[in-house]
Amino acid sequence: MHSIPLTGLQLRSQVLASGELELSLASVATPQPAPDEVLVRIEATPINPSDLGLLFGAADTRTGVLSGTAANPVLTLQIPERLMPAMAARTGQSMPVGNEGAGVVVAAGSSETAQALLGKTVALIGGAMYAQYRCMPTKQCLVLPEGVTPAQGASCFVNPLTALGMVETMRREGHLALVHTAAASSLGQMLNRVCLKDGIPLVNIVRKPEQAVLLRDQGARHVCDSSAPGFLAELTQALVETGATLAFDATGGGPLAGQILNCMEAALNRTATEYSRYGSITHKQVYIYGGLDSRPTEFVRNFGFAWGMGGWLLFPFLQRLGDAGAQLLRQRVVTELTTTFASHYAQEISLAQALQPEVIALYAQRSTGAKILINPHKASAR
């Protein structure tokens, strides 16, 4: 068992009233677990797109100025003046970052449930994971199977549960197939594996020819490249073949969400038996769950009146699903952790390296194949 130090490092993000965002490593007291809590030595925690909003706020990641020491760096980023009002609620607050992670339970509270986790490798979700130690309630710990490493289990919540949540939303809302944008992402590749395994038709939308090749090599049957001249025609044909009337859009801005609805309507009209000036009566739904495109969402209403466009987030969905339903999803993730839900990383870095401008340039662009894993106990590069 590891010896437990009195303090540990934790990555913090703070918006300053001067119009800057400061990233730093704080030395915080190692917490003592309450009766039904455990103390986990965090050994792996991913940088997900969902972490970047809290990590960087509205700051321009290209403006970083590094100070401090190699072991305790401080990175200062500029926030455009016009975006400072959006940061008012968090100005002056030093905030911990990191949605999920994994590690070894090194101390436990007095309850029987907590004591049973001592020495176990567990995955966690609950924020403040970019830290060397994290105290968590036992109910928020997922025991990893024997032989599974913290690195293999570090991403077993956000992406896997999002992929399963999309499929569960499809089933609950009565759709038969899915459309997914940014489909070559780690999440997109995972959703493709889920749909292939479960026999669910999936239309994958990517932005580059090489991404289309990547997904087809992984067995994807319907891949549409939005950069291709015949994209809309190809998308419409894929919708005819799959019958997909539900889409999850990671881009958010620009015309893509509206284009998907228009193509859904066009696909439905190919099999319509009579004309209606109100369009198809089949409901078409696009959920926006990301913001890769910062432009306003633009759409031209050529898709009738049976449609919807809204937001979708994992954690509110899990709350609606309830504890029992969420536990079923988690159990599937554990069962298929090294197959369907396996995650791959381009690089493993230390907490200090996460503040280096050249490393930020890699993970802030959220490009395919550039997923980063933080090992909080990895020695800082000198």
C-alpha cells in the first residue's frame, strides 16, 4: 500500500477580474474519508472535450504565458473583453477540474462498504479529478475487473455512458436509427462499436476523407463526409436506407443541424404516398450536445412541422433514467471495458505538463486521435 502524504497537487482554474484566466497547481490537504467514503490515489484521468469549458472558460488558449517552476507552473491566458461578462459567475473562484478518473483506494472510512474497497482499483466520476488524491463516496466508485489498469478504466464514464445514453434515448423516444456528427472522435468510434454490436443502424458524419476511411475500416456501414461536394445527397440516401430520424450533433453551430433535418424530411418524402404542405408527420429530432462550431446555429425550415431541436447532456439524462437504469448502463461498460468501450490515448502527461502551451495546443484543438491522459503522479519533465 502506498504511503499517504499530508498534501497533494491539484490543478486549478481561476478567472481573474483583470480579464485573465490562471491555471495553476495548488498544494491541498489530503482529505480524510468519512465513514462511507474512500480516498483514491488518482493514477489516470482523461482530458475530455467536456472538461475544456471549465478548464479554459472563455480564454484564448493561444495566449498562454508560462511562469512559476517546472514542478509548480502557472499559466496565464487572456480572456477577450467581450467575453468577460459570461465569466462573471466564476470570477475570483479557484476551481478544480476533471470529470472522471481511476486509481487505487488507499484509505477507507469505517463503514463495511468502504472497507471492502480498500486496495481495489476503481473508476470515479464527480469532478476535481486532475489531482493526486480524491476522496469520494463509495456509491460513486466503480470497481474495475481484475487485471484492468487505471489507464484502461479512466474513461469508463463520460464517453461510454454518453454512447449508451444516445442509444437509450433513441429507444425511449421511438426512433429506429441514429445520426451522429463528429463521428471519428473517440466517442464516435465507441458509438459505432455499440451500434454494430447491438444491430442499430448508424449514420456517421465526419469532416475529412481520412476520417471516413478510419470509420469504414472499423466496420461503419454509413459514413458521410461533410466536406464532399455530394454530402447532402449522400446523407439523404443514408437516411433512406437506415430510417434514422434522430441525430446527435457535436458541432452545435453553423448549418449542420438544419441540414440533417432537411435531409431527414427529404428521405421521408421519398416514400410518402401523398403530398402535405405541412411536411411529413414523422417526428424528426436533433439534439445538440457539443459546441465544436462556435457560430450561431443556422437552419432553413424546409422540414415541415414535425421536428425538434434541443440540447442533450449526459448527467441530466442519467438523472432522468434513475439509479437502477444508470446502474445497468454502468454494468455493461464494466463488462465490455476492454472491447466496446476501450479508450486510446495519444500521450500520457503529468499535471505540470497539462499547463504547458505546446501540450495545450495539442489537446485544446480536440482533433481525432489526440486524446490525452493525465497521470497525476507522473514526474514533471525537466
